[in-house]
Amino acid sequence: MTTQILIHVLPHEIDQLERILIQLKRSSKHLSSGYSFITNVVLNINLNDWANSTIPKKFFIDKFYQLEQLTKTWSKTEFYVSENNEVLGCVDHRRQVFNTTKADNVLVLDTDVFFSDSLLYHIVNGASLVKEITPLYIITPQIHKMWDNSWDELVNEKFINEPISSFKDVDAFTTADCLGEVNIKNIENFKFGGGWGTLISLPLLKMINIPESLGPYGLEDTFLMTCSSILKRKGINIMQFILENELLVEDNKFRFNPYKEYMSIIDRREEFKIIAHNNFEKELIKFGNSL
């Protein structure tokens, strides 16, 4: 079984990328034979005004490719730099890989998440089990209490009664962990964050393509969730599972940009969100009509 790991990184996130690639290397030591990985990472340097930045882009590119050498010690790699606007956001990257990968599964990670050393072992072993039930599956770790109660299906029982706002103060360095015996559990609804260690089977990705009209950033995870629900209502056996006690934590407490004073960043997130929102409903209708 081959799993392709996807990570989109902006230059000011290069240190976060280093940390997560080290974490993946540590996690790889628990893997058994029969599993292989392709780590696909894109460095998006399109959203910087380099002429008005103190640190040259070469600094980030050089470090990026040094990190590829680290990753080659345990995984096949596909590291590349986007500087011609072919990747303007994480959704561009995910769409590109979703449409071309030959791997059995895709595992999506944001650079600001923390997880235990045993996550890779448990998630690929989980995939080998659930594919016998259905080839159309999603597997996610559990999370800390987040945002609103609609996410509670993913929340580990240790944190289910925490105040919703508490996630802002969680120390991801010490909280992300394997908290006990890991069980794989089917949940009724589809709920996942795009880059929260979400693993999606290739057959499911081939059924639900991420439309070009959603643009570079935003709503691709909501589109996948909603389309999965539509297919399930049509009688297609799509299932989401959680890894009980594998806790992934998003770093909201210590995350910062150490390069802020030395780089001119072009922030187009709000522009890209508008594109995604303007096209979301019409793409859902189009998907529904295609069935």
C-alpha cells in the first residue's frame, strides 16, 4: 500500500516544515514492511514581493531542498518550487495531486499541526483494515475541542468538556500524543479538516474531483465532505473512521512568523475565499446533477 503525503508551504513557514518533516521521519521508524510513502511538498514563492524583501528567496529554496534530503532517508520525495503562479494556495496543490496521484491513499498535512510518532503506523494499518469494508474511506486522527460543537465527533473524550475557546491556549508540543489504546471507529457524519492528518482513499478522490472554480484556497474540505454525504444518501458505501486516542493538535499558541520584518508578503486569502464561496453552491449542484 502506497500513501502520498501532501504539504503546501509558504516561505515564512519553512521552519514549521522542518519540524513536521523531522516528526514524520521519527514516525516512520514504527512502520512495518508492506507500506511505502511518497512525500510531495511544494514551496509556494508566488505570494512574496521579493524585490522588497531583505531575505532572498534563495535562502528558502536552499533550505527546502536540504529538507528533501532528510526526507529521502525514509520516503520517496516530490519536492518542487512554484514560482510561476501554478500553485497559489494549498487547494491548487491538493487538486493537482488528487488528479494525478497513483497512490492508494493521500494524507494531507498542514505545517502547523503536531501528532504522535505512532500516527503513520496507525493510520496506514487502519487503511489496510477498512479497505476490506469499503474502498471509499476517510480516516482522521482525533483532535482537541475546536471552534464549535459540530466538530465533537472528532474530539478525544479527554477534551470533550473543555471550553470551545480553550484550543487557543493548548500547548501542541506537549498535548499531541497517543493517549492510549488506538481503535478505529466509524462515525456517522463526514467531518474533517483538510490538513489535519486526513487520509482519503484514491477511489474516493476519483469520484469527487475538486473543481477548478473553487480557486487556490478554501472550502475544498467542505466540498469533499458535502459530496461524500450526497453519495452516501445515494446508497454508495462511503465511510469515515477516526483513530481513537491518536491526538493531532493545531498550534495556535506558539505559531508565529519569525521572518515578518524581513519579507514582503502578499496576502490574498480573502480574495481566494471569495472565489471559493462564489462557486461552491453551483459546483455542488453540478456534482449532484452528474450522478
